[in-house]
Amino acid sequence: MAAVAPRLLRGLSLGPVLSPWVPVPPRPCPVLAVTWACAALGGLPGLRRLMATEAAAQERLRRGFETLRVRPEREHVLHVQLHRPDKRNAMNGAFWREMVECFQAIAQDSSCRAVVISGAGKVFSAGLDLMDMGGELLMVEGDDLARKAWNLRRKICAFQESFSVLEKCPKPVIVAVHGACIGAGVDLICACDIRYCSQDAWFQVKEVDIGLAADVGTLQRLPKIVGSQSLVNELAFTARKMMAPEAQSCGLVSRVFPDKGSLVQAAIAVAEAIAARSPVAVQGTKENLLYSRDHSVPDSLRYMATWNMGMLQSQDVVAAAQAAMDRKDPESVPFSNL
């Protein structure tokens, strides 16, 4: 093992070493790098499957969606817009399905490194489309109460996945909220990594007003975002509106902008700055931030050590360190896709 370590360090310019026990040659060798990548993926068939998966993801994004509009904004940055402006971006059946399809595709698209979410029209989202979804939630199939309950639980879990997919996506997600953000809209933004809003934004945990407890993420994520259980309880029990200044003061959003235009442009600029950094570093940071949220400090430190024993062998570390020594901006370093 002592003889292996120096060879690992000298081979940093090759890119990520696929196992801490695989020695690399002292000089860059693209042919061998591809060979080791193929071996780690199960040979050429594994590499072909990976490439086919990414191609399928990019094709799915190109085909477009009924309730979402996806477009590239800057290099490595995608803008996902809730796009039912005539319905105040209310969330119908197609929306819940398309959110999963969209962000699973984004997760597989190595050319995307950061995502911005915004809403088309006058508001961010009016929440659940009751006209479209009411029947699906109330008319549950099943021969008896147990089977109806089982089927309803399965539907609720599917709805939860529509926003959990934002957390599972390794690329940071920035949400830009303007106007109303009601009910399921709050569930959505709680699953995002960075939240901004405009001065006219307001937020409402609306579910108690329609006779149910919020069940797709707000009650689970909001307490960990704002840090005040009392405030969360008040918002969830009363369904009162929370305006932009209060949302910023409690930590639900980190910045407030004068209008929608400046809000979206700022979100895109931050996404561009994120996308300019090493995707190994950024995506590893997101993974460990989420892990730390849900685990103890000792467990999270052990997870971090295990994570970085592989990720520190990336060529990105050498490239970024060299740029710092040369007094170059981090944005000036070209990093390969992950």
C-alpha cells in the first residue's frame, strides 16, 4: 500500500481514480483512464448503458413538457418554469408526473450543473389544482377500506416524490418566487436548495383551509429551514399569509428583490456561479449537506470522510489549487462534466 499512494497522487491529472486501491500511472494516460472507467462500469456494455441513459435524458428534456418549460439559460444552467399561467400555475395531474420525469432527466444530464425554478405569469403557484385533482383524491379505488387506504397511500407517496426528486437531483436547485406561493407551492420550494423571492411574494401553508394536513413535504422540511417550531406551527395551524420581509427574517428565503425580472436574473447569475465551480465539489457538497441535515454530527463526519477518500482524488482539486496559486478566479478553471 505504501508504494501505491505516491502513484495515486502523481496520477491526479488523469481525473477521478475509480477506487482507492487502483494504482494509476505516473503520467496522464487517456487510454488507460477510459479503460479503468469501463472496468468500473462493468466493461464497455456498462459504459454504453451509461451513455444511452444520458442521451435518453437529454432527449426527454428536448421533447418538452405540458406543464413545464425547460430551457438553457447559461452554460451548464437550466431554467425550469412552471408553465400554466392561465391557471396561476396550479398543479394538475400532469404536473406531478412531469416534475419527476424532468428532474430525473436533469439528474442524468452531465452537461447541467445548476437549475433555476420560476413561475410563468403573475404568480409562482396557486398550489394544488382542485378542479383537476379533486376526483382523483376523493374517489379512491378498492374493494374495502383497507384497500382504498392502501391505494390512497400509494398516491400520496407518488405526490411526495414529485418534490423529493428536487433533493435527490445532485445539481443545486435555486427557486425564484414571485407573487403567491400557496399550499403545494410551499412544499415545492422547501425541497429546493436556495430560495429567493420578490417583494410582492407571499407564502401560505393553505392545507388546513381545505380540510387536510399538508402531506408532501412542508411539515417535514419547513421546521428544519426556519428553525422556529412555534412559527411553523402558527403558519400550519392558521393558514395565514407570510409576506416577503417575514419570510426573509425567518430564513425561508435568503434574499428579496424588487421585482420578478431582477429576481430571476439574480437566480440565474448565482446558478451560473455555481456551475462554474467543480461539479465534483458542488454535488458532493449538496449530498453531504442533505445527509448532515438528517443524521448526527458523528455520523455525518464519518460519511464525509468516506465520501472524500474518493472525491479528493479528482483532478479538479489540483486544477483549483493551481488556479488559486496563480491568483486566478475559480470561474476561469475549466472542469469536465460529471
